[in-house]
Amino acid sequence: MDDFVKVATVGEIPRRSAKIVQVGLREIAIFRDGEEILAIDNVCPHAGGALGAGSCKRGIVYCPIHLWGFDLRTGACDTVADLKADVFETRVEGSDVHVRLTPKANSE
């Protein structure tokens, strides 16, 4: 089953900051880190901050509330080992950015 949905074009996603999109019932922050497009839940699992409002550097987004870092590929927190944010698989077709509706397994 192909559960990807188009959420943006590559040109709509700023470098090192996010475009916030609604995917199903969730807000997802879409980042462009170099040439890679990455997607993470917009809600910080620690304090509820908007991860999409945070800064992004070398594949890590920093929550604007406490500056805790979350890996955009795995969701792992750099401050608390057991804390993870949901991340989502992305793909680019032409200039269209698609996000999978279900998050990646947190065991990755």
C-alpha cells in the first residue's frame, strides 16, 4: 500500500528551517538539510514546542523551548536517550515532496 501524500514542492521548503504541513491529523515539519528532505512531528515530545520553529543544523532540529536536539532521520533526542520524536519517510518525485502518512518505527 502506498500511503504517501504530496505536501509541498522542493522550492517551498526553506534551507535549515521548516515548512509546516498538515498530514492527516498531524502537523509535520518538513526540513531541507543540504539536498535531503526530512520530516519530523512538529510537536516536541518533551515540552510540546513546535519543532518546525526550531533551527536545523547538520540533520538535527533544536526545539525552540529548551534547545533539545532531535535527529531528523531517527527522531532520537540528544539530551534524553529514551525520548524520540516521530519521523516520517519522504520522497521527491520531480519537484514534488511526498510524506508517508505513518511514522517510521522508533526502533530504527
